[in-house]
Amino acid sequence: MMEESILSLPALRDINFAHPWFLLVLGIIPLLIVWYIFKGRKAKPELQISDFGGFQNQRKSAVVRLIHLPFILRMLGLSLLIVAIARPQTRLSWQDMTAEGIDIVMSMDLSPSMFARDLKPNRLEAAKEVAIDFTDGRPNDRIGLVIFSGEAYTQCPLTIDHSVLKSLLLEVDTNFLPEGTAIGLGLATAVNRLRESKSASKVVILITDGENNVGNISPLTAAEISQLYGIRVYTIGVGTRGVAYSPVYRYPNGQFAFDYAEVRIDEGLLKQIASMTGGQYFRATNNEALAGIYKKIDELEKTRFDSTEYRKRKEEFWPLALAALILFCFEWLLRNTLMRSIP
């Protein structure tokens, strides 16, 4: 079984309180401030004099200017003490996730008929495009690529490096292999790439637009081997129903002559391969249908994730309690030293 440990989610740190209801006591602070202001105004002494001349231009001393500092320190200290009693805590939480990946081999027909233009710009390019999108959506899976026409060839072995896979997929061309449609060879080569896989889920996506007409391995024999190794095969027949503007002749320089030709796909064979291996058969008659098929396969073959969540709490009231104690001590020192003479 192929397992990949995924990096933990970013740590989420938040603050909560063990006794949040105690924060309601903070409501007493505004009341104490109002009481202090009211008391200060009421306690001002009154003195009747005939002339203020002797008091003009007299500067207040530093002690007088700081007359309200003890009260401010007391309120700050009291506020911190209330918050500390509410017991603030920080919580650190994270998740460890393990992905059980799926091994997938895409086996793609490269016969000349894949240049038919019933899909845009042609069947081959449309198949490449949806295969790349499919690969992008499965970052945790190993994916490989087999191409076949008259023979079969492993274009890319199973890999988690999808950038390499996509690069090799874009290089695929019908000039790689002899002409013909060896469905049996294409499937057998894909199975060979998966038979030693330790993954719990092994899948072949076989895409073709024709009938098996060459090769020394029967498609049904290849399907039996797939069944033996527990490999599911999803088969896709590509091509419109009826006729399509297709290559009918290849010139010596490699160019094709096009004309309308009947689309002949051995759907019975493809259905039988899928049924024998526990997969499904799909028919793609246009680009949208082909993209929808890959999307459905993506939903059918979900990567399994196991996650474990960890939480850690840390008490944070000690710094607040210490700060409150320092403020109370500073307030007491001011009252009993510099401001001792101030009523």
C-alpha cells in the first residue's frame, strides 16, 4: 500500500478562557472611574480671597501633575487581575494527514484515426488535454502513461512527479509506433506496470477509437490478467456516432489525407473488459463528454485520507497576574512616598 504523509496543516493558535463569565467583572472598572471623578469634584476645598494676583503664573509641580497616576495604575492592575482570574489559555491545534494514494496508468490509443476531427482540434489533442486536467486533480497519486497503436510502449512509468508526466504526454505523437490498434497489447503493458504495485487501489484508464486488429495478446486475455492482479479497467471509446472527418491515407512525408469515414468502435469488447475487471465503459462523442468521463472516474476513484487532530493548551494568566502585582506595588510606593502629602 502506498502511503504518503502530508505536511501538517498550519498551526492554528487562538485564545479562550477557562472562566469567561468572570470577564463580566470588568464592568466595575467604568463605575469606579465615574465614582473617582465624582469624589474628586466633591472633595475640592473652597477658599475665598480678594485677589488671585499672587497665584497667577504659578507652575504646578510634577507631583501635582501626576496626582491621578496612582488611580490609573490601580485600575490597570485591577483590570489585568480580573482577566488573569478568568484564566486565558492559548490553544495550539494541528492535524497529521496520511493519504493512501492510488496507482493509475493511462493507456492511450495513438492510431492515425486519433487525428479525426469530430473532437476539437482532434481526438488525440482532446485526450491529452483532459488527461492533463485529470492529473492536476490527483496530486497524491502515482500516474503513468502507456501509448499503443500497432505496438505498445511505456511513455512514462508510475510517478508522483506529475510535471514529468505532463511533459511526456505533450510529446506524444502518432509517429511513435507502427500503425494499427493493438488494444490487447496496450492493456497488457499497462497491467505490467501495475502488477507489482503495493497500492490498495490499481486502475487502468484505456482510451481508444477503434477495434483491435493487431497484436499477439488478446484484449480479453489482458483483461483476465488485470482481474488476476485486482486492477480495475475503465474503458473509453472516443468518437462520434456515424461518420467523422478522419485520416484515410498517410503520405510518405507523414502527412494525412482526410475524408469522411465511418466511426467503428468495438463497444462490446470495451464493455466486456470493463465488466470483467470491475470498471466501467464510457463513450465520448465530443470534448465535453470526454471531460465529463474523466471527472466521473475521478469521483469513483477517491484517494483516502486519514487525519489525526492534536490539541495543546497553555495557561497564559501568569504574565497578567505578575503585571497586575507590579502595578499595585508601584501604586502603593507612589502613595506612600512622593504623593504621601497629597490628600
